[in-house]
Amino acid sequence: QKEVEQDPGPLSVPEGAIVSLNCTYSNSAFQYFMWYRQYSRKGPELLMYTYSSGNKEDGRFTAQVDKSSKYISLFIRDSQPSDSATYLCAIQGRNSGYALNFGKGTSLLVTP
Amino acid sequence: EAGVAQSPRYKIIEKRQSVAFWCNPISGHATLYWYQQILGQGPKLLIQFQNNGVVDDSQLPKDRFSAERLKGVDSTLKIQPAKLEDSAVYLCASSLRTGSSETQYFGPGTRLLVL
């Protein structure tokens, strides 16, 4: 079983839609949860970082973590064509030296 | 603040040839990572350095891959000899650990095609 499972999509939504991206993980030892955005032919860039269960909001983005279910989500409100990218969830723990364990990434296309 | 620099951006080689990638991390970042990202997959850790020492190289195919970080700054990753399955994007990331948290910053990657 992979450490992090993520549906690769692709996901296509119209501009203005609410997008929901999800991941599950298997090892409860991981303490930190991130979402990275990766545009085509670019390196991943950090979008959201959280370490506790609950919601964390940053502008149009909300990260949600449920440690009891080992489930993490990213919600994008009022999606824009510029949000079209691959979204990677990642988990991190002190026991693994803070190296990131990534999901496969979900490809998102927001159409005008 | 300058980001993580990587070169070359693209490389095409034939199988059994050798290739080297270079990474210059963000100034002051003690930790450096090399990840391999195969098309359609998330990045996978190859090796982690803390200053110039190796923290984790358990997923590095040591029969063909090697990496070094001399003087605890720049790093090189080498593949010799390359195989077709090494075609991927090689990402370098650096981080600064503050307290119990750590944020990794990625470079643009080197895209390798092995023919």
C-alpha cells in the first residue's frame, strides 16, 4: 500500500466552480500535511501547510485535515483558469527526516 | 530572495551514457533533497543531505546513481550508466528547519530523456 493515495483525475470544471481535491494516507506517524501546486514544466510550489486536524483557510484555498480518518482535502473557491495545474498532496514527519511523501497529483483544468 | 537553481533544464542522452545534474539551494538552507518525478507520478525522494552529510539515501539506486554535496552548498546528482526507466524530471529542493516545522522549496527541475 502506498503511503499516500490521490486520484490523478483529470478534473475539468467551469470557471467559478468549487473544486474539491482529496488524498488518503496510511501512516498515522506523519504529522504535517501540505498541498503543492505544479504548473506544466515547473517545480512544485507550496500552497498550504497544516499540522492539525481541522480547516486552514488562505484566500480562495481551504485545507482540511481529518487525522482520525487519515484524510486530507483542498478546496478551491471561485476557481479561475489560472488555477489549472497539477495539485500534489504531501505528508511529512519527523521520523522520516522531514522528507515529503507525495501523492500522484490531480490534474485540474478550469475552463473559461 | 533567489530560489533554488538547477541546470541543465533539459537533457537527452542515449542509454548507457552518463549524465550529471547540478543544484544550487537557497542561501542558508542546510537541508537539500533530490527527488525523481516520473511522468504522471508525484516526486519520489532519492537522497537527503543535511549540510554535507547524507541523512537518507535508502531509495537511491546506488549501483548507478550517486550524489554529493561538497562544502554543504551546491549538489550534483549523477547517473552512470543511464537506463530507459531513468527518464524523468529530477527536482532539487532545499529547506530551512525552524523549530518543529520545515518548508521545502523546489527548483524548476531537470527534464531527462533517455533514448
